[in-house]
Amino acid sequence: MNYLSNIAKNYPASGIRKMFDLAQKYDDVIKLTVGEPNFDTPVNVKEAAKKAIDEGYTHYAPNAGLPELREAIAKEYTKYSKDYTLDNVMITVGGMEAITMCLIATVNPGDEVIIPDPGFSNYVGQVMLAGAVPVGVPVFEENEFNIKSEDIEKAITPKTKAILLNSPSNPLGSVICKEEILKIAEIVKKHNLIVYSDEVYDKLIFDGIEYFSIAQVPEVKDQVLVINSFSKAYAMTGWRIGYIVGNKDIISNMPKLQEGLVSCVSTFTQRAALEAYTGNQEAVKQMHADYLRRRDILIDGLNNIPGITCKKSPGSFYAFANIKALGISSEQFAIDLVKNARVVVVPGSAFGSMGEGYFRTVFANSDENLIEAVRRIDEYVTKTYKF
């Protein structure tokens, strides 16, 4: 007897994990795969967690999260809307649960959810878990890797319920401009859609670009659920804490769903997150400066390698490099790179069919490792491909 569900049998395998597993077979490997800061959590945040444990924050928290944390987040998001209060905020187990929570709170089986292609590799599986149907919309390099409103509209059918936007983008490193966001908002209003706005990299934006969220558009604000996390900006990936900000009529139904999923987010973790949000930000500013320098080390280096071109990422800590001139599939290139250069990247095809001909790298690594990785890739490509 087959005891597996259809979801378990058909859930898409992670292309990132495949490369990670392959790398385990080799020594002296530089891993530019996992989207995780290479910094430790700021000291003040760790100390806040220790203090919280000593003060007895070791019991159940409210399903929606600690009021003081929700209030702090709501205060921050008054930059989007002055109407936001703690009733507009839901605390989750990382950004991943935030996405899942948004989906199960708003979609029904058979509903279609538009996602970017290339896009974060977990989007497809998360939409499937909710019983909905993921519909990929192509994102093109010639559009600066930004999803376009006209391409979204082409994908809309009577079954379309929601759009999942991700800016800054994983894996593309792109940031959707205000002009395009306003065009997308018009489509959202016209078709009465929900928007899941994945903004977990909103504090990692470079070159003086001013971030603009679709939640800042008054006409569609109540149709937008903002998803964010403490993982990236505060180097708290292992703490597993994120949040949702949005329409309180939707948010108010999430605590009962949380009760059946994980009950609540760990209480002392929430106290640490409160310190991250409201405490000293010097460590965060230093991480941002380091990412900017490392971005330039990696991308400038890649652009000096024959057959590889890479746009300068305005956000996140990812670079999406074009290898179409090499005439090889992105997966095979990534495999060959591990075997012959001991550098691990993720094939672009792991993020959707539009990712073919590219690979994703992460510049959340040390300067020394990035310089050495570029040297190894250059040496391998120059030796293997003739130009």
C-alpha cells in the first residue's frame, strides 16, 4: 500500500539542496548557495534572548504573537499606512510560515496564484500545499529582472485569486520600481486580487534606491499582505521568526490557524526580535556596508570572466549571472563547477524555466572567499571554454 499523499509525492525537490548535497562529496569547497548571512546575530539581540529566558519568557505566547512586538512592527509600518495597529500584525515562524499562512488564509483548492519565474524555489510547493495552482509569469533580464504588469495581466484567468510579488528578489537581486508597482496595483484593483508582498530583503537595498511597496498604494492597501522576516537583515535565520502585516479582517483569522499549525512562536525569540527591531542598529548598518562591498567584489569579478555577464544587484544578497554564451545548461555548468573548480552555485533552472542559462550566487560570504571563488571560476571557464 502506498501511504504517501499526492502532495508528498509531487512536492518539488529543491535544486539548492541538490547542489548542497553534491558539494558534500568534495573538500575545499566554497559555497555560494544558501541565502544566509555569514554574520552572527547581533550581541544585543542574543543578550535580549538570554534575559528573556531568565525573566521567565518560556511559556506559551498568544497565537498572534506578543502584543509589544506586534505594536513595534505596526509602528514601523505606519510608513505604509497610518491606520496600521497591532491588530494588523501576525507573528510567524519565519517568512516561510508567513507565506504559507497567507495562502491557507485566503485561497481555496483550484484557485490560481501568480508567481514570478524565475522566483524563490519554495513558492511553487507552498502554493501546492494550500491546494492552489501556481502560475508562473516570465521575468526577463532585458527588463532589469523586474516582473512587468503587462505580463501579469496576460496570466490572469477567472481562477486567479492572488499575485505573489517579491522585491527585492530572491534569486534575481532586482527591486521593482515605483512606476511598475503602481501599474501592478491598477491590475490588482481591476481584477480584485490579493497580493502577497514578500519583502524579506527590504533592508538590503543599495545605490540610494528608495524602496516602494504595493502596500503604500491606498487604493489596494487592504488587498495586500506584507510578508517579512528577521532572518536576513538581522542575521537571525536560525531563530525562525517573521511576520505578516495587512488587512485586520484577514489577519484576525490567522491566530486560529496558527493554533493548529505551531501554536505560537517561541516567546523568548519574540523578545529577542523586539530588541532587534527597536534596539541599537549599528550591527545592521555594518552588515549592509559589508554586503555592498562584497556585492561589488563578486559581480565585478564575474563580469571580467569571458562568457559570463551579471547585472549589478540593487537589492538582496544575490547575483544572477548569465552564462548563455557558454552553450551549456545551467545545471550541468553548476555540476561541472563543483567538480572542477570546487565552487558551488545554484543553477538558474532551480528557480523556474526562465532561469535556464543563468546561475545564482550569494555574496553573503567573506571577502576572501568571494575573491577566491571568482578566481576559481575564471580559471575553470578560461581553460574549458574557447572564445
